[in-house]
Amino acid sequence: MKLPALSRLSLNIFLILILFVSCYAKQSRGLTITEGILSVGVEIGYPPMEYYDIDGITAIGFDIELAKALAEKLKLKVKFIDTAWEGILAGLNAKRYDIAVNITILEERQKKFNFTKPYIDSAMTIVALKDSYIKIDKPEEIAGFRIAYQGDTTAQFFTEKLKSKGLLFTSYGYDKIINCFDDLVLGRVDLIAADNIVAFDYAGKKNSFFEVIWQGASDEYIGIALKKGNDALTLALNDALDDLFKDGTMLEISLNVFNRDLVSSVTLVH
């Protein structure tokens, strides 16, 4: 018995949809440690990139929204694994999660891990208490002061580089960036070295205690790190990032979280 033309058309569309879904499922299969789930290693204590909402349970921030959008593009569910910063890259080798977000792309890191294309850039800053007597025209002028930074970040590398030039100052490494700002308020340190994203987030809040007194060039690119050799997932994430830039999702997330565009300039280095 012949099917009516409309029925045949509906059947053909249905078969095409089934084929499309099947192909997409095959593309996603085997990409991740746990089938169907993109597990994300993240230090949830670095606002505005990733932090807990006021309920102390819900993770929010730029990287949280980015990971959700990437997982949606890959037709995967997303699972966040809160991880101490100093062990976040080691967790990739231990297969605790598929990816680690908010990782500055450095040559020495690229030798040990896969990286996606950058998705945001940042610059180093120096923060002081608002209306502080301390004024900095160049980073070398931190000599003689006490400066805080989050350990194992580019802020630590920044201060170590200054020390290698013979500058004399006292530096303190902290596990969490929030502790740096707490101790600045308490007078235990004089300055903080941090990337501009977190620095301007703290300094830009209403009635903030903080002020950015120096900012360097925008020359630090942040990407997603993966276990070395995980090329299939790296390629899939790069394609998904391209889509998110093209469809405006990246800009939308940036405006929602930062109230400004911190992503469009990164497309120039893709």
C-alpha cells in the first residue's frame, strides 16, 4: 500500500532526524571519562569566574556558564568538581575530570597538557585599599611593601619575576583569592597582585574597599586544559567555542557576568 505524499514526507523527515541524532551521539561517544557527562575541574572560590551563590551550594560565574554552554553544544550533561587550585592540573592526569577551566595558557603548561583556543584574555594588576597612600606607576615600585597573591597563579609568577630582578619586598601566597582581599582589609598586607578580571570585580562593587592602582598589558590568554593527548575532546571543544563566539553566546555571558565585553578581542588570536 502506497503512503500519501504527506505521510512519505513526514516519514523522511523523521528518518533524517533519527540519523542526525544518531550521528551526533556517535560523535560525543567516548569523548569523556563518564559517558554522556562533561566533568569540569574548577576552583569554586574565584569570583567572578567561579564561586558559590549566597546559598553556598549553587556554583555561578563566567566559567560555570561557559562550561554549561559547551556541554550543551556537545550534547552532554555537565558536572562540576570543586578542586583546590594547586592540584587542579594534576587532577587531569589522575582522570578526576575531563577538563579544567580558567587556566592561563603558558608555554611550560602546553608541554604537559592539551589546551583549547583561548576564550578570554586578562592582564596583571596591583590592588590597594581605596584612598591608600600607596601609588604605583610601574610594578617595580612595590619594593618595600607586603604583597599578596593566590599561589600557583600568574600573579605568583609575576612577583617571582620581580624578585629575580633584585627587588626587595615581602610576598605572601594564599590558597584562595578571597583571603588576599580579607588580609588587605585587616592590614596584614599592603597590596595584592591579581588578574584584572578578579581585581576589577572586587574594586567595582558598590562601597568597595579596593582600588586598582596599576594594570599591565592585556597579554594573558585563558583557555581550557585537558590531559595531554586528549585530542578528540580538545577538537570538539574548539569547535564548540567557535560556535559560541559566532552565535553571540560568549558576548552574552560576558555582559551578564562582567557588565562589559572581555571576550571579543580574543577572537583575534584564534
